Amino acid sequence: MTTTPARPRPPHHPGDDVRRFADDPLRWFGGDRDAMHRLPAPDLTALQLAALRLRFTELAGRLPVVGALAREQHLDHIGTLDDAAPLLLPHTVYKSYPASLLSQGRFDQLTRWISQLTTVDLGGLDTAGCDSVDAWLALIDDGTRLRLAHSSGTSGTMSFVPHTAEQYALLYETVRQDTVPPGTAPDEPVHVVWPSHRSGRSGIARHATAMSEQLARHSPDHFHTLDPGHLSADLMLLAARVQAAGKRPGQAEIPPALREQRDRYLAARRSAPQAMRRFTADLAERLRGERIVSLSLWETSYQWARAGLDQGLDDVFAPDSVVMPGGGTKGSVLPQDWAAQVARFAGVPSVRLCYAMVELIMLSLVCPAGAYHVEPWIVPYVLDPGTGGPLPRQGTVRGRAAFFDLTADVYWGGFVTGDHVAVSYDSCPCGRTTPRVEPGISRFEDDDKITCAATADALDDALDYLADAAL
């Protein structure tokens, strides 16, 4: 099989400015997106190892949970990438606070808890005025570089992953290389279609904000959303808790501050099909033939496409538009040809599926050979499902996915996921040399996973319990 020859490596070698690679990999590669995935494998391994040693040296002594793990393993030095495998954290670390802190609104204690998982100084934050999760998250947004990404709360509580504003900017500056034609001015906005709420602080909603900033360049005329409002973390948490408790309609006590949000959400829910039809028809009128970028969950992308196709709308946007569904089915049932329907509506040759998760600053677009190449700043691990030990970094190996995000400079970037994957370390037919996750990703059934955003159906089902409450 013929492969594309590797491009010459950028003018660096693995010993050059490791911190610059870890903090800003795109610039380390000279802004060359293609070169990021064509570094010879031994050079990439050496570069990642140097960056991993840097993060271990700087963070292990400042993050109690990592320090404790290192002492248990008698680990004071990272000799190989696999030496860090025992330090990969289960995602439950990010919801390890007592659940009563959320239910009782003890945001002072929540702040002290999250401060044990990050090196960012949160001591100056005054939580006295926080009367909600939304207010607490806004306080941290406004007063620090942290951008906590919360989970959907489907387990009855929420995970909070301490990413930073710089990480999201880095990610979408890189995604811009994948989605904007060469020669586009750095400050030129592109049309972004986001068929959901305009803002929020869940794992996926943080991507919406980053796309608005980095792709639409803060232009309201270029950021097109289905719902102009904010998806409340408090409402998501309350809905999930009521559903998890098995309460029946009318049994839930709705805090007064949330009643207006609940009523607004339920009203929007009742009109959702019509709203999606109007949103889609309006886009087809205003942006027909224009180049757009759209990222959404599989199910949302399909609902958006069906709203257009059912109105006789197809080939709506420019054929070089980029439509990036991600996240898998999230438990929904989609027709086998759902992706083809989305492509037909949008007018693109095909959609570009992506692999991402709330724990990582990574959005891996599918390559021409159908695989998801892991970004060079992410170290992939495949763990034996039985022992938890790392499997060899050669050939194709199958097991539990884990990753280390080298851009994480104020928290520990190593995570164990619930994904069952096959990872190939061989060069890809597409010419890229980075390790790749093969298609066919599934979940381990017993995994209590982080879910970056409640699906529309899941949130609707939960809010059914609230619909008759306090009426």
C-alpha cells in the first residue's frame, strides 16, 4: 500500500524548548497543522516524554492526589511514558466532594475542594454572593483563568474538570487550521452554526463559547444558534437528581430561583420542533451557498438535518463547509444512514466525525482512512481491562482508553476513560504518523462515565418530573 511520504520535520528537535511544545504545540510546529501529525514516531515519543517529565516535576508536589499516588508507587521520576500509567486519574476524582456541598450551596467548601485539584490560587474568591452553581461557575470564570467544565449530573452530582481559558483558545486556534481555508485572514470570522443553546458551562457548551471566540471572532452575525439563552447548570443538576430519585411529577420542590428557568425551558421544549424548523429555514435563506462550520452531537446534527430535509431543503451550504458531529449516539437510536442525511442537507460530500471528551482538550477529526488521530500533545494509553496495566505501544492494541493531556499546566492531565478502543501505532494509509483510534469505539458497561452534556431526550425526560411541580 502506498503512503504519502512524511513531510520534513519542523526546525526543532525533541530537546528544543519542551515547555513551548507543551504550552503551545501549534506554534512549536511553526503553525503547520500537517506537520503536527507527521513527526517521526521516535521523535514524537521523545518529545512527549520530555513534556510529561516537565509536568510531573512541576505538578506532582503541588497536587495532593497526584503526590499521594506517586508515593504509593514509589515513583519520583518518569523514565518512560508508561511510567505515568499508575498516575492516570479516574474521572471520579472530579466529583469527589461530598454531594451535600452542592445541595446545601456550600460554595466556599466547593472552592476549597477544587483548589486541591489545581495550582490556580482561588483564595481571593468571595463566594458569599453565590446562590447557585451558575453563579459559582461565573465567579471562577470572571476571577481566574480556570474554565470549569461540568458534566450533565446524570449520576445525581456533577463533575468539574479544571480546564483553562488558554487551553480552549489553543484548541480552537488549532481547529481553525482544520476548518478555515488557507489564506484566510487571522481575524476574519467564519459562519458557525451551533444548533443548541448559545452558552453554558458544560463540557460541550464550553466548545460553543470557544467557537464563538476563535472561529466566529466574537461576531454575533457569524455565530448562529438555535436558542439564544444559557443552559443552566442548576437546572441540569436538579433535573438529573429528581430523575435519579425516581420522584413523580409534583413531588419535586423547585427553588424559586429556578422556577423561571424551568418554565422558560419547558416552553422552549414544547415549541422545539417548530423552532428547529424555523431556525433551519432561516439559515437556508440567509446562508445558502455560504461556507459554514458546525460542531454538534450526532443526534442534534441529525435532528437539524431532518428539519431541513422535511422542508425540501438540501445542498444548503457551500460544499467546502465543515460539519463535525461528535459524541456518539448517547443512547439514542439513529438510522444507519444518518450521517449521509446530514451531508445531503448541508451540501457537503461527507461529514467529518470527531472524537472528543470533556476530560481532554482534544477534538480529533476523522482522517481519510476513517481513523481518529490523537493530537501530538495528547499521550494515548491503552490499558488492560483486567489489570489496568498499559499495553504495548506497537501494532494495534485493544482495551480501555486513557490519555495524558500535556497542555494541562495547572491540573493533572492524566485520565482513565470508559471507552473501549483499538489504537494503532503503525503509520496510517493517510500518511499521518501519530497514533490513531480506530472506528468502532464503545463503552464499558460498568463505567460511571463523565457525560459532557445531557442529550435533549435525557434532559427532557428528567424535566418531565418537574413539569407539574409547584404549579
